[in-house]
Amino acid sequence: MNNKRLPGLYIHIPFCRTKCPYCDFYSITDSAAVNRFLNALKTEALLYRDTFSRFDSLYFGGGTPSIIDEKGITDLFAALRSAFVFSSDTEITIEVNPDDVTKEKLELYKALGINRISIGVQSLNDKELVFLKRRHTVNGARKALDLIRSSGFYNIGIDLMNGLAGQTEKGWMATLEKALSFEPAHISCYELTIDGETTPFGKMASKGKLKLPSVEKQRRTFLFTSQFLKERGFIHYEVSNFARGEIYRSRHNLKYWRHTPYLGLGPAAHSFRHGTRWWNVRSVEQYCGALSKNEKPVEGNESLSSEQLELERFFLGFRNLEGVDIKDTLDEPLREAILKMLISEKLIEVHGRKIIPTVEGYLVADRLPLLMYT
């Protein structure tokens, strides 16, 4: 089977030592249920053992997967390999917090077959780290990155965040330059976003206590970041993601953007297969409770119509350099006219049979599909 169509496996580890004020991903800070959760996770894997074919990507996200101890992660790997079949070249990613990185843990990761590390640095400015209430310091991040490199990991991804209160363009450039000094294969640059009032930052913003950059400043930062990293050899292959070469694009995340099947295990994890999407309960307690009865912890599902799948394909395609097939846009004269207009405004380009978003197009990626369907 073509690797573009092989499914991916996502494991959601819903535990953090502390909760970041901007994060709306599901996690809890009470680690008392870790062992119960890991046992439930193994049961959930068995419930899907005959549903999916061979995987070629395995991604441990969270939460903070790196807080799981050596025995826990070793036993989990054994259970996953017992339940599922993985390609010999499977991309295996684990997200880590700088404070959790140790030589012993990295040696174990390597022995288990993990070949890609995604480290949540977020900033290389101590004042910004305090603002974000991160556990680590700049010095801690440097030590972790040095240790990861010296342990033989070369496919390293660094997560960074811009659009922070008080962050200057000079300061952001300094963070990018420091990050590049560690020679990462991948950099993700996320703009701080506020999700309603579900997070501490969201509550602050609703009360006017959190000042965020203007839309114009965010636009300038985005364009600067793209140009800065492109000049240093990176491919801006998705709105927030940069790779040092094609082989360093996140194989797992590409599955989401390609509508490739994927299975998500753990609380709040999502899955997709044969036009149907389903998601698990957003509670460790409910998750473990369902699996103790050998029941799948699914909270809901949706079956997408052909029209919904097509619209999603546009939404996803306009967020990355793979774009969308031009044949999907020229069925109606109006769409062809809109296509010509978007080209003239330099929001998209046509390469062969593909419509590819420009960097300016990335800025309005969520609007482009709506324009095509007006």
C-alpha cells in the first residue's frame, strides 16, 4: 500500500505536571490514575486490533507523554506492538517537555524505536516562559536539546509560539536564531490563540486583562517568519510548520491533512476512517470506566457526505503545499472566475494540476474554500 494511504496511530497521554494557561487540549494534573489509564489504553488497543491495517506512523501527544516513566512506556510499546502491525520504516514521534528529558529516558526511547522527538520549547526568552507559565527555563531547554542531539536523535522538532503579550519582532527573531543553532529538522511556529473562556488566558482576555498583538502585527510576524526560515533552508509546508527537507515533514500530521485514515487512542482522541469521524470521551475517569467493561469509550461520531468531504478536502488542502487538484474547482464557470481572481490577488498559484496556496494565501487559508464555494 502507498505510504500516503497507510493509516496513522495517535496516542493521547492526558497528564501534565502543570496546566499551561493557553492550552485547551484535554489533560489533567492529577497523576494518581496513570497506571489505571495505561491499562485502559492497552484494552482499547485490543478492541481495534482487527479494524485497521498496518500503520506507518505512531505519534504520542498530550498532555505530556514524557512524564510516563520507563516501565510505563516500555509496557505500552509492548502492548501496541502486540495489538497492531507497524511498517519497518514507521515514523515514531513523542512529544517531550524539556524538564523531563534525561539521558536514561532518551536511551530507552531510542531502544524502543522512537525516531522523532518533538520538544515543547515555546520560547527561548525567560520572560516569555514566565508569562506562559512553562516549567522550564531557557537554560533548561538548551540542556534538553543538547542532550537529545548527543543521544543520537537527528529528527528533532521544536515548537515555538509567537504573538505573545510584550513580544517584540527583535525578540522573536532572537528566539528563531537560537532555535536554529540546535539544527532542528522541523520547526512549528504557532500564534498564541485564545479559545473563548475555556482557558485562564481566555478568561483574562474576555476581561480585557490580556493584551494581544494587532492583526497587522500578527500578519507581519507570520510573513517574516516564513521568509526568515525559507532563507535558512526550510520548507514552509503547512500554515504553522516548517521542515528542513521533504523527508522531515511530519508524516503523521500529513495524514490529517490528506484525509488518510487514522486511529486515536486515549481520552478526547479523534479517529477517521471510510468517511466517518469519531471521538472519545473527554475524561480519564469515564475513559477508564468504559474500558473496564470492555466497551469502546466513544462519545460521538459523524458520517461525512461526499459534499462535506469535498469541502474538508479544500479546507485541508489550502493549509499545506500539497494543495488541491485543479479538476475539483472547474466544474462551474463561477468557480473558474474565482480561481482566476485568487491567482491575480496572489493568494494561490497553479502548478501543473495542483492549486497551491501562497504564503499570503496561508494567512486566509480558512477563507479560501468558502470563496471557491460561493
